[in-house]
Amino acid sequence: MQNLATKFENLTIQSDFIFKKVMSRKRICIHLLEELLQIKIADINYLEAEKSLEPEFVSRGIRLDIIVADDKNTHYNLEMQVKNTKNPDTKNYVLPKRTRYYQALMDIDLLQKNQEYDLLPPTYIIFICVFDFFAKGNYVYTFKKRCLEDLELELPDEATTMILNTKGTHGSISKDIKSFYDYVNNHVINSDFTRQIDDEISYLKLDSKVRREFMLLEARLLDERREAKAEGKAEGKAEGLAEGKAKEKTATAKRLLSMGLSVGDIAKATSLSVEQVEAIKAEQA
């Protein structure tokens, strides 16, 4: 519990938990979106902080940090991304297709049954990354669908993906967005906007309810990790036993072959298939 208390005190804007709490303050979230997109937003509606989208039981659900809709019905999903994660099996970075998946599930959630496709509202998937995924130095990477044969021709599906690079060095961003980047990177407070964010985090850390919520969340996550680890060990043990039994059957089959027994009899004695015994026999030949 003491470790969790220390962890809570050391949380920064890079933490999903704190980021969600800070962006749940309308004035901060609206200002960030206004400065980033250079638009005016009268109001926003929180559809649900850290919303879980699970369209089918066979699909992979996702949890969104912050999803809001503005007064013009444009929908925004804001995510803090600290690690440039790779799939350990494929060695591929997961960020690009993660944005694609978020967009797909967000669209499914936004279109009600029997509604026409053209009623889908404009959407922005915004990932705030503390690393430069594309290694080009841009402050912002904005993606829309364009025709390869005519790059000036844009598909008007009103879906935009933005990868923010807090480590960027060039491009056009407002002073407040630059100060936000500095705050995310190094906890530097050099604007009224970042002062508001820092004050909000200080207030959050004094709130016993927020502290308790964090403790419960971390305890739940710890339990889930322990359960997953236990399941992994159990599966590994089962696989090991199965592998051991298979080796034992193979060894028995080899001994019986050396004694001159028929393939059919050995298959019956070891519960191996005739094909498996034939393969073992061929290896010994």
C-alpha cells in the first residue's frame, strides 16, 4: 500500500489515470482542442471517460482515455501514448493499426442501427506520443485519406488521425501546444495553460476520493496481472506434461520397434497413430 501511495504522489500528466482526470475538466480539454485544431468550440459533452467499446464478443475490446463531442457534433478521442510498443511475435509497431482499430470501433459505436452512413459525424483520433514515431521531427502528423493517383483529391469521409509528437522540433503549432509539450516532456510550466494543468494535478493529488480510486484501480490491475501469470504458468505446465508424455510414447515406440513388433501393435500399445509410428520407424532406418 505504501508503494501505491508513493506511486500516486509521483504521477504526472503522462499517466493514463492523471491524463484522463485532467482532460475531464472542460476548460482544459476544450482549450487543448482549440489550440491544436485552431478552431472555436462552444462546449463539449463527455460521452464517457475511458469508454469501453466491445461490439462483438469475438472482437477485441478497447478502452478509450477520453472521448468527447463538441457543439457541432464532431467527436474526439484523446489518448496519451508513452511507449512505442511492438508486438513481441511479429516485431511490428502496434501504433498504426491501433489507430485504425480505434477508428473502426468508434464508428461502429457512433452509427445506430438502421441509420444511414452519411450520418456518421466527423471524428478525430488523437494520440499524444512522447516519442517521434516517424522520426521526422514534426510536432504533428495529420492523416486523411487521399487518392494515390491525385494527391490533391481527398476522400471526404471526415475521419482524421493525428499523431502528436511531444519531442518534435519543427512545424506549425500554437504557443500553448508547445508549452503543453514541454510540460508533458519535462514538467516545465511556462504558460497559463500549463499552470492550470499543474494546479489541477495538485488538486487531484489532494483529493482522497481520487487517491482511493487510483489505489483500487492499481489493485485490480495487479490482480489481473497475477491471474494472467498464474494462467500462463498453468498452461505452460500442461504443455510441458503433454510434451513429456509425447516424448515418453516416442521412446516406447522406438524400443518396441527394436524388438520387432509390428507398426499396428505399437500404435495400439502407445496410443500413437499408425502414421506417427511409421514416421518414427523411418527415422530409425
